Amino acid sequence: MNVELITPEKKVFSGEADRVKMPGSDGVFEVLDRHAPMIAALRKGEVRITAKGNATNFQILGGFAEILNNNVVILAEGVKA
């Protein structure tokens, strides 16, 4: 699936992934390939994007995620370096 992590300032990540773990407002959840469409509010925490066994972690300051047609778009308020 295609994943994009975007802040108001820039696109932080764009690429293919096997799974994405996100800090939802009601708890951590994971999205896999061909996930059902959804929109989720995100709280401050870690986003883990895994592709071919390699994980990349980002600390976000909250935001929203849209999962649609095998695309994950994470709109984050900010990302800590």
C-alpha cells in the first residue's frame, strides 16, 4: 500500500509499506494491505511504517489518517525530529 505522512510544512514520508501502526484517539491500531476504508483521529505518539521488514518511526503531535483504496494518508499537526 502507498503511505504518505504530511505536515502543514512538508511531506515527511512517501512510499510503499506492508503495515502502518498509528496512535488513534482510542488507542493504537494497525493498518495492513487492503484495509477497509476509514478516517481516524490521531493523538500524540509514534507512527511506525514497516516495509519489507524494515520499520521507520515518527513521533507525531496528533492529526488524522485516511485509509482509502489501499492508500494511507496521515495528516499530522507536526513531527518531532
